[in-house]
Amino acid sequence: MTTQQLVAQIRKKKSFLCIGLDVDLEKIPQQLLTEEDPIFEFNKAIIDATHHLCVAYKPNTAFYEAYGLKGWQSLEKTIQYLNQNHPEIFTIADAKRGDIGNTSRMYAKAFLEDLGFDSVTVAPYMGKDSVEPFLEFTDKHTILLALTSNEGAFDFQTISMEGKELYKQVLETSKSWKNSENLMYVVGATKAEYLADIRKIIPNSFLLVPGVGAQGGNLQDVCKYGLTDTVGLLINSSRGILYASNDQNFAVAAAEKAKELQQEMAAILQQSI
Ligand SMILES: O=c1ccn([C@@H]2O[C@H](COP(=O)(O)O)[C@@H](O)[C@H]2O)c(=O)[nH]1
């Protein structure tokens, strides 16, 4: 999916919501556990109930890898279901990969070609030759970790080297990489106060912003400094939507939470026009 197509979907749905499909078998309604593939059945119910309210889904691969072969098969079924039924929705494999070049090429092939995701998250710290193999997929997007939502982000990402914080160095250097126009960046919603500085370096790039909901990030704060002329934001919420209820009405409850965020986004978009 091109960035223009993503922006068109955002305008059409009045939403820049990304729903995180982080399925924890201990948190889903227990009656689903009798199904042959509880993870997929849960995802399917969530997707069926929320697809009109969001423009992206982001399965975090940890929640599938944790269940071995069965988990990987659930991930495969989930992305196939999305690509077949909702090809207009942007898909993100939140896998946080990155390795020496030939290994990165295999990661890129796994997520972007074999599974068929539109994008994959990548850690930047092994540098240019670890990221460019992902960028070789020019019809896909590589989402680079810039300033993450967790407390540990302050251990390295904000440390200054020669007067420049590491996350800023990542943003600036990555712009010189081949096919960098296909880069997006992760910035945590809990770090909204950094967005004005971030926008000085990457004024137009799309940002994937996790941390709204369970981590306490604020949508209004993120939009105040992060919004661009073409929106430029995908706001992720996972637990805050998925686990709104764990009774039989879980999908309806999830849709209600998603709708609250979508309506807040619609109001923000209307004001910014
Ligand atoms: O900086 C980051 C990068 C990734 N994540 C991931 O996003 C979701 C957030 O889930 P919530 O339940 O809405 O907190 C999850 O998959 C994280 O691994 C992040 O939170 N922060």
C-alpha cells in the first residue's frame, strides 16, 4: 500500500487508529479456548467488529511466537484474513527485527513477501546495512524504532553524543539510506513532548505511535505536535481495545472503545482542516 492510499483511507474513515492484535490466551474469553484456533477466532471477531473504525492492524509477533508453531499459524491466518477481506487496511508486523545484511534480507522476506504484511518494525542500532534490505521492498514500508514508549527509552535513546541525542541521530542518518522515502518511525505516545523536535527532522514522515490506552499516552498531546498536512500519524492501542471486556460481548466492547478513539480523531481532523 502506498502512503497516498493510506492517507486516502484516513480521510475516508476519519480515523488514524491502528488496533494492536496482541492476543494473550489468559485474557481472551475462556469459551474461545474450545475452538481449534482460539487466537485466530479472537482476531477474526475483533477485525469483523472494528475494521470500519481503523486504518491499520498491528499484530505484535511476540504474542504469536510465544505459542510456537500454532501461534505462527494463527498469525498467518490473521494476515491472510486481512489481505483477502480488507486489502485497504494497512498491516504492520511488529517484529522489531534487524541483523547483518543477509539475515535482515531473510527477515524482510518472511514478513513482507511470505506473510504479505505492508510493513515491519525494525530496530536501527545495527545501522544502514541492517535496515536497507527491508527498504529494498520498495512497495512496502519499514518502521524504524526512534523514541520508544517505555521507561527504558531514556537508557540510550535520549543520551547525547557530540551534542545530539541518539534518537535524533537515528532520524537524521536514516534519511540518507537508500529508499528512505519508505521509512516510517515509532515514537511512543508517552513521549509526546518530544514530537515538536522530531517534526523538525522528519516533517512529513508517518509515525507509528503506540502507548495510548494501557500505557497512559494522550491522543490530544500527540496530535498537537505530531499531526502533519497529510495526518502523518498512526495511533496504536492494543490492550485498551482488545480487553475492554472478556465476556461473550468482547467484540462489541472492543468496537465501542475503538469508536471512542475514532470519534476523537474525527474531531481532531475536522479542526485541522
Ligand atoms: O515503543 C513502543 C514500540 C512498540 N510498542 C508495542 O505497541 C503495543 C502497545 O500495546 P498497548 O497494549 O496498547 O500498550 C505493544 O505491542 C508493544 O509491544 C510499544 O508499546 N512501544
